[in-house]
Amino acid sequence: ESTINKIAAGEVIERPASVVKELIENSVDAHASEVRVEIGGYGTKSILVVDNGVGMSHTDASLAFKKHATSKINTIEDLDRILTMGFRGEALASIASVAKVELVTRQEDSIGGTKVVVDGSGIRNISSAGTAVGTSILVNDLFYSTPARKKYLKSARTELSHIIDVVSRNSLAHSDVSFTLVIDGKVSLRSPSSAKMLDSIVHLYGADVARSLVPLEYESDLLTISGYISKPELTRSGKDLQVFFINGRSIFSNQISNAVRLGYYTLLPKGRYPAAFLNFIIDPVNVDVNVHPAKREVRLSHEKEIEAMVISAVEDALGRGSL
Ligand code: ADP
Ligand code: MG
């Protein structure tokens, strides 16, 4: 069975924020230290992502939009050690199938760059182009060919809040990368580069949230956890203040969310959630990132042990370990 068939394929691009997520993950994979995102309309008009990463060669650029073109995995064994954000080689192909895309890229050691124009009916043009080292991808008229999909989008406000959420989560996950988000010409978010996680939390969620947090550090032979959780006073009716990362990937996990909650025992009112910003480092062998098309959810091995570790990490952080 081919590697590709073992990878659960699926719909990757649901909304403008999905495009932003895939493009900035590619920039992070390309070792960019600066990523600039510019949104026109609410992403349906234009999404531009510019990075100063390693760029692509002329050949790679002309292949990047082919389905299952990935430079990141070669064998089925690689699937067990995924550390890059991307690996399916699906994102650019999916985006180009529902939008009009222009890619401009250059590697450091090449004199000229490459420009690729592509849309739902395939590659339109490949040419040479002068440009800075790195990659810029412009996505115009998202869902122009799939009006039904476009109708499913929520209000501009909702779509923009998804975009802001994606950029915020990524800037927390990659504190060594400076992200700038510009919406209709106005800077909406600028993450300081090489900021500490707490500085980024202040920046993104405000000083009041940051003040209610206590640090959490935990280490075992299975994993390390570092980050912040809130004192029991700060609770939310939803999970909007829960941000989890596994090996640098922002994920949603009911498993982790429940374990965190259990660590508070009876300290939380019913139906309320604490804030939690937690970074997990786990041997990739124990993390299956292949369960959700957008790689948003993961499945962990050693579920029970990990749950117990999260609970005791939370107890320690709240100073309840010795109670
Ligand atoms: P994946 O990230 O799963 O490999 P994508 O469709 O997102 O697949 O990207 C296809 C390929 O294009 C990547 O493997 C990478 O080689 C290249 N690529 C995409 N974006 C960038 C970027 N910003 N900088 C450098 N290379 C990129
Ligand atoms: Mg990718």
C-alpha cells in the first residue's frame, strides 16, 4: 500500500481561516522568522502570506501545487516521526482547486525567483521573477468556483475571528517567529519575536487573563509539559482560553481538556473551564496526527498514563500536590 493511501485524506479547506492556517504552517516549516498575513475582505477577496523562509527552487515551485507533492515525508516510517506541521502535500493543491493563487519564491543561493500562477483549472503560467528570499502566496477569490461552499461561510466578523484565532495560536506555539496580521490595511495583531509565552498571552488575551495564571512545569520519561493554567477564579463557559500544543502543533483535545479539568477537582463550578496554555513535548511515535483532515485533533498512546500525569501536573501547579 502506498504511503499516500495510508494517509487519511479529506477536506482541508473549509473557510478562509483554513487557508491562513495551512499557509502559515508552511512558512513555519520553511524556518521563517517573519510571517506577514494580509487579509482583504474577510479572506474571500484576498489572503496574502509572505515569509522569509528558505523558499523553493524553480522545480519545486512548479510541483508544489500537485496533489501529494510534499518535500517532508518519503517513507511510511516518516509518518511516525512527524515534526513538521505539514506532511500530506495536500494543502496547496486543495487551495489552488478553489481559488486563484500566485506563488512567488526564491531560495538564498539562486539569483532569480519563480512565479507560479494557478487556479481551479490548473497551472496558468510559470515565469522568472525578482523577489526577496522566501515565499509569498496570494490567494484571491476563495471559493470562486464553489459558490455553495461560499454560502456556508458565516458573517465577516465570525470568519475574521477564526483567522485571528489561527494567527494567535500559531504565534503562541512559535514564539521565535514574528507574526503580523493585517486586516483591510490595518495591523490587527503583531506578535513580538522571541517573546516569552507569558508576554504573548498578555499581548493576545490581555493582562487580566495573564494575571490570573500560574506556571505549570512537568517532566516524566513519557513527556514534558510547560505553560500556564488559571487559578480556579478565572473560568469560562467555553474553551476559548484553552490552547494546547503538541510538539509545536496547535491541537484541540478533549482528552487533555478533561484531564486538566479533573486536576481542579471540585474547584470549578459546573460547566466552567479553566484557562490553560500548555505545551506538550511527546515522542512523535506516541502521537497520531493523522486522525483529522486539518490535523486539528490528535490521538495519544498511553492515554491513561498521560491523563494521570496531566492531573498531577495541574495539582502541583495549583499548589495542591501536598493536600
Ligand atoms: P505539505 O506542507 O503537507 O508538505 P503543502 O501542500 O502545504 O504540503 O506544500 C507542498 C510543498 O510546497 C511543501 O512540502 C514544501 O516543499 C513547499 N512549500 C509550501 N509552502 C512553502 C513555503 N512557504 N516555503 C517553502 N516551501 C514551501
Ligand atoms: Mg503544508
